Amino acid sequence: MKHLLEVVNLQTAFQSEKSEIIAVDEISFTLNAGETLGIVGESGCGKSITSLSIIGLLGKKGRVKKGNIYFDNEDLAQTSESDFRKIRGNQISMIFQEPMTSLNPVFTIGNQMIEGIKLHMKLSTKEARSYAIEMLEKVRIPRAEEVMKEYPHVLSGGMRQRVVIAMALACKPKLLIADEPTTALDVTIQAQILELMRNLKEESETAIMFITHDLGVIAEMADKVIVMYAGQIVEEADVFTLFKNPKHPYTQGLMASIPHIEYEEEERLSSIPGTVPTPQNMPKGCRFHTRCPYVTEQCKQERPDLFQINDTHKSRCWLVKTEKHNKE
Amino acid sequence: MVDAFTVENIAPLLRVENLKTHYSIKKGVFSRNVGSIKAVDGVDFHINPGETLGLVGESGCGKSTVGKTLVGLERATAGNVFFDNKDILSGSGSEMKKVRRDLQIIFQDPYSSLNPRKRVKDILEEPIRVHRIVEPQLVSKRVDELLELVGLPRAFKNRYPHEFSGGQRQRIGIARALSLNPKLIICDEPVSALDVSIQAQILNLLKDLQKELNLTFLFIAHGLGAVKYISDRIAVMYLGKIVEIAKTEEIFMNPQHPYTKALLSAYPIPNPELRSKERIIISGDVPNPSNLQKGCNFYSRCPLAKSICRDEEPLLKGEKHPVACFAVNDEKKWNAGIRL
Ligand SMILES: Nc1ncnc2c1ncn2[C@@H]1O[C@H](COP(=O)(O)OP(=O)(O)OP(=O)(O)O)[C@@H](O)[C@H]1O
Ligand SMILES: Nc1ncnc2c1ncn2[C@@H]1O[C@H](COP(=O)(O)OP(=O)(O)OP(=O)(O)O)[C@@H](O)[C@H]1O
Ligand code: SF4
Ligand SMILES: [Mg+2]
Ligand SMILES: [Mg+2]
């Protein structure tokens, strides 16, 4: 089966005053229609840059330096900005963490939604208007008709995020990139929105890239998961395997750090000592070796590849090699 | 952590009675008062020495306002607060200065709560000097001790806040709160801005410090996992009021208020095998706190609401496990499952 999205060996760089910073490197993954890919990892590990590379919103200083991003047989890494504009908002939509990124404070909700819908769906103003109201009702906005006449600032954070989600889903995108869509929301509101995204995905076979650092949300939403560390993918697995049998020491550390509400009393959380390296001073060898409990001489010297454990499970760690070795 | 059996005979370190903090809404060039936001609207609780009380609830329900009012950053509109048996809302200036020392606060945002132009050394030394905690020649030694307590190398004291990671900055915030040897620390979302692995480091640190220094905590957060991990008891707030308060296990095993139940049910559990569990998803948004209706504040979203809930305000009732709800015993409806 042909994948809807196939990212191959993506490397994205930023030009800073003196030098070039490689923000993400060796990123490869695939995503099929109707599938949800979760992306997790600590702040600064490159989750947002990966998604901004896909929709071509890296800004003036950033560029895809290497690799390919095949979307529906087209390489987005080679697409011109004018062609991109047609794809964005139509075939690929993005929900940003902060809803005001996607909302213009000087236009009413109705204005913004109708504009977007007319642009991408070739409907008349009247048709676009009733479709916008329908979408607002779908995301459970009460008084949808009145909200159409209101400005973003009078809405609560949860309402704004739902408006943004309604806008992102209005054009029935093939791919929805959701970058921390619920991080700013309360759990009861978050539960409403997750439910909604699940329903919409089932109705229209949308593929979703779901970025978050909340492992609870990942467990809830994802089919497969990518764990990122310091600009690279360190583990990839289906969601059940990742939680039951994480292989990379970083993933294991993350899992052990979560305080659980479903456990009886926990005396002590385990934590990962130290901090993430910055792109300016990446350590030699494995990027996790400065914090890893299993570090060996080899880890300090040589970069591990993203080794294949089985068909659906990969880990960027030398332990995979040695374990295999021991079994053989 | 304190043994539950001994606690009941100890005099509380902090006792809060009917606390109200309202913000006035001003409009126009003459700053006319056009109404008020009842951010905290009649709250009662106590905390025993050495205990951690968790305070949870939806964004905007008044958790931070409770914390800020206790440390004097906001003025109470009504009520009493007794700390160490002294009434701290009506105390005199010099008495208050002493009390303020014993009652410290740590904020959520380790980025904005530290002065960017001061070195760590100055950030920590200043309060020690101002309050004459130790002899002037011992100040520097005290700073070293504080850094050691929070697990930072001494060499860090000559650096500026921007040279640290989020977790390290939060450690500095904790060291600053500890510098005056407080008895009670209000932790206002101290780990919400941090990544899970760093969050675990800070939670462990707070627990260790509590044991070592016999500290009492009011721990404000909306991450239920962290709250459960650190708290002996938990108070659940909704729109300016406490709706339920009980021992931690009680809240999680036997939640009573419909909002608490919804909150626990909505919390995403980091285990995909449990994803199919029936959720209680409550619809709607939190009402506007400047325009509250009479009756129960949860009425507009409550799946169990009945007519009395619209007309009367439920009071926090019960000895061991107080709850403010008219429908506490309407169990059956819950089992039917309520969905969006
Ligand atoms: N415009 C930019 N110029 C230079 N470097 C950048 C730029 N944007 C991001 N970076 C760097 O790229 C790396 C990845 O950043 P990214 O925003 O993708 O992280 P993230 O995983 O989304 O983190 P968070 O969870 O905090 O959102 C970081 O080291 C960041 O400092
Ligand atoms: N200085 C202020 N002036 C006016 N209103 C305020 C002020 N500070 C807070 N409020 C309002 O008081 C209510 C309670 O706010 P508070 O910050 O205590 O909530 P919270 O429970 O801490 O929320 P969060 O979880 O988002 O931190 C909110 O409606 C808020 O908008
Ligand atoms: S390669 Fe070595 S240092 Fe890196 S994660 Fe694996 S064991 Fe740890
Ligand atoms: Mg990001
Ligand atoms: Mg707050």
C-alpha cells in the first residue's frame, strides 16, 4: 500500500548569526490514511520543527537541508511556496498549540471561517456560512450562530481551540497536524476535544500527526508512536508495544518518570538525571549517552543507527545490537 | 508524609475559614467598578504540620488566588486565616513580617519568577540579609547550603537565570523559598511547565526536603498524577469553592462530587490497554466567574443536576470526607454512563 505521507531522512537547518544549527536530523517515518501517529519527546527535541518542515512554514532562516517529504506522490521538500499555499489548509491542516496563532484578532470568527472555506472548497458565501455553522456545532460550540459574529478575544481558551479545530477540519484535510492541541486546556475540555478528533477521523479517514509531551494523551490517541530525543527519532513502535516493552533507555526513563493515578501509593518516582544537550553542543556518539544508565565505551564513540527490532519496532541504541547478538 | 492516625490530634499549622477574595472589574477612564470576579468565594480548609494538601481544579477556579491571598499578594475580601494560631489577615505590621517569613510561595513559571539581571548568589542572599537569618559573615555559607539542598553545584551561584534549564531554574526558585527557613510553602504549579523526566526530579526533591526540614506544603496543580504522588489529602475546587476534600486515596478510590468524578475520568491514563474505558465526559465550558447564577456553580455542566441545584447552593458537608453536592447519593445515574 502506498503511504499518504512518507518522510525520508529529513534534515532541517536554521541559520543563526555565526553558524548553521541542525534542528532535526535523520527523520524518517510513514503515515497512512486514517492512522494516528503520536510524536513525543522533551521540550526542544524537534517535534514542532518536524511538523513545520512538512507544511513548509520554517520561516526565512530555516530550510529543509536534506531528505524528502512525499505527500500524495509529491515531494513537499521541492514544492514552491505558491504550490504549497494550495496544499496548506486544503489537503494538510495544522492546529497550533496556541490558538491565537491561527486566529486573526481583528476579524470575526465567521469572517475567518467563511474566507477559508470559500478559498478551498469553492462554495458560495451563503453555503460557506452554513457549512461553518455546521462545523462549529460539530465541535460542540454552543450558540454557534452567535459565535460567528464574535471576535476571538471574547471566547475562552477552550472555545478558541475548538474554533481552530473546526477550521482545520472544515476542508476535510487528508493530513491533520496537531501540535500540542490540548496542552493549554483543562482535562475535562481536553477529553471533549480528543473525543471529537477521534470521531472526525473515523468519519473522514484523516491521517493525524499528534504532537504532545503528555504520554497519557499518546496512550489515548495514537496507533503508532515516534519518540524523539535531541533532534532525532530514538524509538518507533506501535502504541501497545511502546508502553509495554519500550526498548530505548530514554523511552524507558520517560515511562518511569510518569506519576500514575491508577497505581497505589508510589514511594518514589524514578527520573532521568541530567539535561538534554543543545544543538550547539551535541555529544559525540549516542546523543543520550551523557544521561544513559547503560552507557558503554562504544556509546561514547559511535553513533547508533535506528536499528530494526522487528517489523514495527525500531530503537536507536547499541543495546539492540548486543541483545540480538546474545540471542544468536 | 504524616501518619494519618496521629494527625487528627495535632493543631493545624494553617486554618482557613470562609476565605473570600474578589477582584473588582473596572471600566472606563474613571475606573468605575462595574462588577466583581468572585475568584475565591468562601473557602474552608486546614493543613497540619508536616502535611501536604493538594489543591486541584479547572483553570481559573481560584487556586492561585488562594495561594496569593495566603502570602499577602492579594487582599482577602472576607474570612479568617490562622497560621501558627495567629490571625494573619488582621495582624499588625511587625507580627506580619515574621509570619511572612514562615510562609513562602514557589511559582509555576521558573522563567519569569527570577530577576534576569541578578546572579543566583544575589537572588538567594538578598532575603537572608534583609531578614537577618544568619550573621552577615555566614550569609555566603548559607547560600552554599541552600544550593546543596536543592541539588545544584556551588559554582552555579555566579550565573544568571537564563543560563539554566527550566528544571534548574525551578530548583533556584525552591532554594529561594527555603532561604528564610519557612514552615509552610505554597507550591503553585511548580512542575506544570516542566518535562516529565525533570518533573520527577523536582517532585522527588520536594518530598525529600519535606522529610528533612519538616515542611508543610499546599501543592497547587492540575496534573493529577503529580498531586496524587505528593499529597496526603486533596481539596478539589470549582469556581471559587471547595467542592470536595479528603485523603488522597479516598479522592481517587471513592470520589463523591460529580465534578471530581468527571475530572478523574477525563484524565488520560498513560496505558493504551485502558483506553476503551467508559469515560464521563461533561460538556460545556466553565461559567464566567463574574456572572455566576445562584445555586450550584457546577449546575450548567452537571449530568446529575436536579431542580434544587439550580435554586440553592450546596454546602460542604461531612466529617471525614466533606462534599458539596445535593446528588451525592444518586449513584445509579452514574452507572448509566454519561457521554458527550
Ligand atoms: N527559528 C529557529 N531558529 C533556530 N533554532 C530553532 C528555531 N526554532 C527552533 N529551533 C531549535 O530547534 C530545536 C527543536 O525545536 P522544536 O520547536 O521543534 O522543539 P519541540 O520538540 O517542538 O519543543 P516543545 O515541546 O518545547 O514545543 C530546538 O533546539 C530549538 O531551539
Ligand atoms: N489580578 C486579577 N484581576 C482580576 N481578575 C483576576 C486576577 N487574577 C485572577 N483573576 C481571575 O480570578 C479567577 C481565578 O484565577 P486564578 O488565577 O486564581 O485561577 P487558577 O485556579 O489559579 O487558574 P490556573 O489553573 O489557570 O492557574 C479567574 O477568573 C481569573 O481570571
Ligand atoms: S546507545 Fe548506549 S548510551 Fe545510547 S541509549 Fe543505548 S546504551 Fe544508552
Ligand atoms: Mg513544539
Ligand atoms: Mg493558577
